[in-house]
Amino acid sequence: MIRPIHAYGKALSAIIIATALYSCNQEMPRKEAPKTETAKPEYFLLRPELEKMYGYTQAVRMGNIVKVGGVISIDDKGNPVGKGDYGQQMANCYASLEKVLKHYGCTFDDVVLENIYTTSMAALQKNAAYRQKIYTHHFPTGSWIGVKELGLPDAMIEIEIEALISKEQ
């Protein structure tokens, strides 16, 4: 007897549905998560008295990543440096960042992220060429963010960075 085609279609549909239901009940083999080293954070205080007074840590290393919180242009006692001089404030920020990088055996070549916060985007754009003295091989990724004010009234620029420590260190 010849069955109509639609009968075969119904049988085929039933087989497909049964297979799908059966396979849904089967557990898929689970891939093990890659094993990662859990390194204890290493904190670095650039200006210990100030950082304790204000409740922050300038930098922390986790594994091969160094995160440096925003630095503004101040001396070791917390006094503003370069009041009214954007270029001087920028240079002072990078000098502080360099001290932190050196502590971890890094240079600006190891920086992969840089965020600059500024109270004057026009002044940042005017002084941006200075960054070519800092980043001589490549620029990191990052953002320039205009803000109303920073941590101290005379601060016009604040820079935060992240760096990767090479495996040899």
C-alpha cells in the first residue's frame, strides 16, 4: 500500500521531536574553567600620609596588572603645583605616574589604558602634544573626560592609568 506523503511527514516530525526531547535531557560534557592564578593584591602608597588621610591607595598590582588611581599635580605634602599652568600640571602628573611605574618595574611603554580627566578640554587639546614625550612607541587606549572639578580646587587635570607587567619581571 502506498501511503500519502503527509503520513511520512508526520512520522518524520515525531522522530525529530522525540530526538530533540531526548537530547535536551542529556547533560553536555562541561569544560573546566581555565585555571587562573589568584594573586594577592600588592598596594603601593606614593604619598603615604596623604593617602591615609584621604583614604585611598595610589596603585595596586594584581598579577601582571598595575592599576594607578588618578594623580593630580601636587607635591608630597599635598600642596598644588603649577597653579594656573596646565602644561606644568600635566608634566607633574606624568612625573608622579612615572614614580609608580618604576616601583613596579614598568615604563610608559607598558601602559595600556590612560584616562585623562580635565576641567578644560581646550587646554588639554592645546597641551596634548606633550604626551608624545611620554609615549614614544605607542599611545595607550583610553578616554579624555571633561569634568566640572577635580579633587583640589586648583587642579585642572587628573590622569589614571593601567599597565601590564611583562612576564620576565
